[in-house]
Amino acid sequence: MRKVLILAGLAASFAYAGHIDYLGGRSADYFMAVARNAAIDGADLVTYNPAGLVHLAEGFHVNASGQYIAKDYVITAVPLGSAEETEYETTKPTPFLPNVYAVYRTGDLAAFGAFTIPAGGGTLEYENGLPIMPVLQTGLVQYQYGPGYIATMTEGYIEAGAAYYAGTVGAAYAITPALSASLAGRFTKGVRDYEASAEFAIVNIDSGTVVGSTEAVLECTREASGMAGIIGVDFMPARGVNVAVRYETSTPLEWEAETAQNTWAALIPELADGALQRRDLPAVLGMGMQFEVKPTVTLGVMGNYYFTGAADQGEDDGLSDQYEDGWEAGSSVQWKASSRFELGLGYLYSDLGGGPETFTDFEYMVNYGMLGGGVRYAVSEDVGIVFSAANAFLEDGEGAGNYAGHQYEKNVAFINLGVTAGF
């Protein structure tokens, strides 16, 4: 029964401006102009173009930002034991998602470090539970009472949160004035929390009578940690033109559960106390190009390829075998309107590699387009403030198999504030 392997995905269902577990948006500058894979103008390039950091002015550079993420997820389904469609919705926002970067450039060398949230990104809270919960409970009821009985949910609640905390350190070196390379390591610590409770009526299918009641409780925390390597190359073939490539290795993550209660342990063994389950962050290949149309206007294009298939570690890895590798592509324009103001606008489309076979109540990663823009204001020669906002236009999805007829909708919006400084 595939559904027993999927609950781990509920706390990973935050993919937006990224892919599957990844969060691609890790600075206010990114949402202002998404094509940052070949940018050469900020400390947040530790994430997007680390080899390009050698083009910063000599000295220290800092970039710090926070995101507010508004989320509205809706599942529409006919729950077990009912004939009417019901909506299950979560609107719990992510109030603050921080990312901090620091770079020191001297001569041909740029040393850098960062604290980021590369994956996860908040909490999902379904105050009426999920339509799959009575299906899970029915499995237990039929084991006890026989196949002629089902469990219908009278009350339900489920909440799951995920955050991946990462520290990155590395250096970039200018091999020639036009060519540079970088090498970095990133340590990631992932934490996922699950809390669920529900009450059910036990119903005789033939007579339709209630013969008893039962309940379910889940309280679990899972943690994992792993290292990834990041290499980058930046090449400036002509004045005003820059090309960059970045490769991030996969991050091996073996999740260990610490479980206080789990009524569904027989159906969801990966959330039993002490259980181990592998779910890696996949390797990423990032590419980009930017060029100055004129001194005040810069255009950029970018693309990321996610090796999701290679991250699949087997039947119990918490990653559907039906996922294909994913990709995203985007472009943006930046305009220096004056000595103090710079405006940006960008668009990105992301294909997550999923489909009906990967959509479940716990994890539905639908493709999307994202439109974002913002403004950078120079407070002084060395200090700037960035405000940006974006909206993800997510496609609707419909499940298959155990989730046939379940309709999935998402709406996600971002508000970002960042500060940059050089000294």
C-alpha cells in the first residue's frame, strides 16, 4: 500500500521557487530578479554563483534577508463514508525565513560563509485533518473487525513542519581576470515535526450502523544531517557578458524518528520510534548568463536541473519512484533608474518532475510559474535595502490510485526584505 510510505512527505510539501524539498529563493535579491545564477553583484551569490564573488569590491560584504510566505493549500475530496465533497485547507503562513551571507574579498581570493534555509520552510496545518486519515484508520479497523467495517472521521487534525538549517563555507579564486572557480562545503541539519489526532466512528458497511468508536494520535520528530560539496566556475568572455555554472552534490540524509505516539505505526513504520528512512536532497546543476544591454540595463537568464531520480535510494526512501528529474528556467531584467534606485522584474517556470502518480494528500508537488519583482534603494554608498515580492502561479493537480478523485490546489506568495552592506 503506497500510502504508508508517503506521510513523511507532508513536512516536505513546501516546494516553491525551488524543486521538491528545495527552496530556491534564499534572498530578497532573488525574488527581485530570479536570474542570479550568473550575477556578480551581491554576497547572496554564495548560493547562486559562488565563483562570481571574486568580482565584488575588495573588503567585507554582508547580505541578510527575511521572507514572509503566505500559503493557501486546498484538497477537495469525497471522504470515506460520505457522498459529498469536502475541502481540507491550510492557510498557516511562514512568518519569517532568514538567510545570511558574508564574504571577504582580497586580491584574487574571496572567502565566504552563509547560514541558509535550503529546504523545508514552515508548517502546514489542516484543522479538519486529511481525507486519507480515515482510510488509514480503516486498515486498522478491518484488521480487528473484519472487511465489512470502515472508519469515518468525526474530528481530525494534522500539522507538519520542516526546516533544513545549513551552514556553508568556501572560497573563490580568480584564475585570470576573466575566469574564476570556487569550492565550498555545506552542512545541512534537517528537522521535521508531525502532530496528528483524530476520532472515528466504526461503521458496519452493510447496515450503515455505528458499532463503536476509535481514535488515532501521532506525535513525532525526525532529524537528519549530511554534507554536500559545491563547485562553481565563472567566465566573462566579453565586457558586460558573464556566464556561470554551479554543481551541488546530493546531500545524503538518513532520517531518524523520535516518536512519543503513533497509532498508525503498523501502516507508517518510518514514523515508529527509532525508525530510519533515507530521503536525500538531490544534486543540482545550475547555469546562467547575464549581459548589459547598456550601462543601466542588465538582462539575465538561468536554469537549474535537479537529479531527483539519482536521489531515489530505494523502496523505503520516502521519495516516489514516479518522480522524474526536474528543471526550472527563468529570466529577469534589472534597471538602474537613478544613482539610488534599481528596479528588477523576473519570471521563472519550474517542472518538478511529478504527476498524478506522485500526488498524495501528504505531498503534491505541482508545476508552477513565478512572477517576481522588487526595488533596491542605496541608503549610502555602502548600504542598501532590497524589497521584493513574488507570486507563484501553481497548476492544479489530481491524484491517482488511492488518491483518485482528490483535487489539489496551491497558492503561494512571498514578501521579502533584505539589507546589503560593504565595508
